[in-house]
Amino acid sequence: MPQILTSNKIALDNSPEKFGALRESTELAADAAALRRRMAEDGYLFIRGGLDRDVVLAARREILEKLDAVGELDKTKPLLEAISSGTSNRAAVDQEAFLKSLRTGEAVRELCHRGNLKRFYENYLGCEVRPLDYIWVRTVPVGGYTGIHYDWVYMGRGTKNLHTTWIPVGDVPRNNGALLILENSHLQEGLQQSYGKLDVDRDRDKNPYGGAVGGWYSEDPVAVQKELGGRWLTADFRAGDMLVFTMFTLHCSLDNSSPENRLRITIDTRYQPASEPVDERWVGDNPLAHGKK
Ligand SMILES: O=C(O)CCC(=O)C(=O)O
């Protein structure tokens, strides 16, 4: 029986015309020109084992120890399994400080701002690079998902030569809420000129595109596919894999439907050429984030 995959509880059409596997660019990883051609073609680069697995697993441990400290993990299971306790004492701690500690931990910084990932961007972009200081750490419980969006809507006040890296911090098989990319969506000029002009902070509460949360374009993967065409693409991600994509590549996630009640631990982080304008909301020790218009 093929697995029924859902996003926002909507079942994806898994016929070969509507659903497929992300194309791997692993063999191109050292060839900057080939990577750039592939990015122009696909709107994403999926590189298996591009990151140091031990560094990824150290970040996983660091994040999970923090979740465990607020009672979110089932203590009868090994820590790295990330099995949810179904409860949380987060309310008893300073939430802001807790979230900041997740995204600024030493192992998380090592993974995102040094080592393989930084070297990848220096080669791919062919210049001195800078990350956005803010790192998005996501600990997604069963039932959680992300709606369909462009990243530009959230971080579009600097260069368009900004790239997202989505990192499974541990294995993330598709039924644990893997990322989905809509094939060829980076070539949708019309969408870039309409939805792509939205700025989630400037246009707060004025998103006309029907996504319920802030800057989402939609929460219905089947309707969006009907409108724009293309297959929804995903993978069974493993620790060490990385998925790089443009600001105008439409993506969302599958629902986390882990039968083991496993939390999905992932990070998304961004790089750009150091010399190009940066979106100041995501810079510094205490980035403004979405705090202000
Ligand atoms: O991990 C997710 O569910 C969403 C991530 C995302 O939207 C991104 O990496 O830009």
C-alpha cells in the first residue's frame, strides 16, 4: 500500500504526474558552475550527505537536551529518538529566552555558521558570504505542518541572492513532516509579481492570498498544484542531507504523522554574498525578527 501523505490533512495525489522525488545534486556538490545551472533549472539543490553527520547529530543532541529540560520528551525512550511526552513545561520558563537558547546553541551555530555549510556557499556563490544571524530551529509535533509560501515574503528586504538551506537535524522520513517543493515554481513570473510582492511585516493582516497564517500563499497543496502545475517533490531525508532553495521556490511541509510520536527536528538557515544588501530584521545578537513593521 503506498503511504497516504498529507499536508494540512489534505491528501496529496501521489500519481507520478503529481508527485515525485527531489532530484539529487550530490554529484555536483564541488562544481560551482554546475550547481548554479542546476539551481537555475530546478530552483533547488538537494545534496545527500553534504553536511558532516556528526555535527548534525551534535546539534540534534543539543536541541533535544533543551526540550527534555522542559519536559517535552518521553524519558522512557532514548533522547535522540525525540519521542514526544505529549506535554510541556515551557510555560514555566521565559519563552523568549528559551527559543533564543535553541537557536543560539554552540552546536547549532557550528552546524549553520561554520564548517561544511559555509564552505558550500563560498564555493557556490563564488565570493565572501554571510549568513543571516537568525537561525530557525523547528521542533514540530505530530499534526504540525507548514503552509505553502515563498521565503521572500518573510525576508525580502535585502538581496534576492539569498538562499535557504533546510536541514533535517536527524533522519526525517516523509511521514515525519518532510519538506515539499513545488516543481518549477521558481519560474512562475506571475506569482512573483503578485504574491511575491507581499512583505509579511508591512502587510500584516492584509494577506489576500488565503493563507491563514501571516505570509502563507495557501494551505491547500492540491489547489495550488491545480493552479500552477508541477509535481510536489520530497524525499526521505537523512542526517547530513541538505536542501538549498531560492527565495521564490514555493514550498511547504507534509504533516508530521510519525507513528512513534516523534518530534520533527529541523533547521532552516540562510546565506548570501557578504557584499550585498541584507534584510536587517535577521541581523545581530537580538534580531528584530517580525517584531516591528
Ligand atoms: O520546516 C518547515 O516546515 C518550513 C521550513 C521553511 O519554510 C523554510 O525552510 O523556508
